Amino acid sequence: MIRASLFFAGLTLAAVLQAADPVPAPDPATSPEARMAELVKQPGVTVVHLWATWCPNCYLELKEGGWKKFVEANPGTQIVFMSVWDDGKDGRALLEKFGVGAQKNVRILADTGPRRGDNKLKRFLDIPVTWLPSTWIFKGGKLYYALNYGEIHFPILQQLVDDSTSNWDRKAADVMN
């Protein structure tokens, strides 16, 4: 009798669990990649910096004050720090330790991770992610520059941002005379 009662209790529990609403799948529109795609579509220049808290080169960029100076020198440029390969951590505390994050032109996002080995993020916004840090410059949704091989030199980054805001509507007849 006890066995029969346990059997029916198990069946009842299974039926209740089956009838419960399923857990909704994550909304792709709110994924970090979807949010980033919307951010880079905005008018103006957006700098996307892929980084991780464990990365020595990423740490040096912050420690030496490069990012803080760059953010403050470019209040009209949207700058997004996207933590990747870092188990879902956004690195906000480390950014704030070095004076980055409270500025109005800064956004902080994180890949949901964890991603290791074969599951490591290899593409983001359909751009290869091969090394950290990587820094990309967009204007109005279009990729202008991608620096994918390590630590950024801030005068070069500044020049690329400046070039991205320049008017390049030159006519061949005006230039080639």
C-alpha cells in the first residue's frame, strides 16, 4: 500500500510539474550582443572595448590611466566596456577603481559566460574575437576600425576617433587637380 501511495504521489508530482508554465527562454533582444548592436547604431562614434579583469594588458591600460584620460577627453563619444571570457563578470569594480565608469558616456556590459575552451566567444557583432583587449570604433552602426591584437596606444585611438568624425566627402575632381 505504501508503495502504491508513493507511486501515485510521484505521478501527481510529475503531472503538476509538467503542467507548470515552462521557464521562458532568454530574450535574444536583451542579450549583451543585441544591446551592443543597438548601442553602436546610435548616431556618432562608439568605441567598443572588449576586455577581461584577468587580462594583464587590460589591467595596464586602466592602471596607467589611459582609459580614464581618453573617456574624459571624449565626452561626445560613447564608450562601451564589454567584459568577455570572464565568467559573466562585468569588471565594474576594477573600472571604477581606476576612475572609469561613472562618466555619462560610458556603458559597462558583460558577456554572460562562462565561456572556456571550445565555448569561448569567437565572434561578437559578427567580428572575430581573437585576442584581448580588442577595441573597435563604430559610427552610426558601421565599423570604421578594429584593433584586435592587444593593448591600445591612446594617441592612435584618439586619431582614429578623430578620423571617424571627419568629413570624408571629397570629390576626385577637387583633390586630383
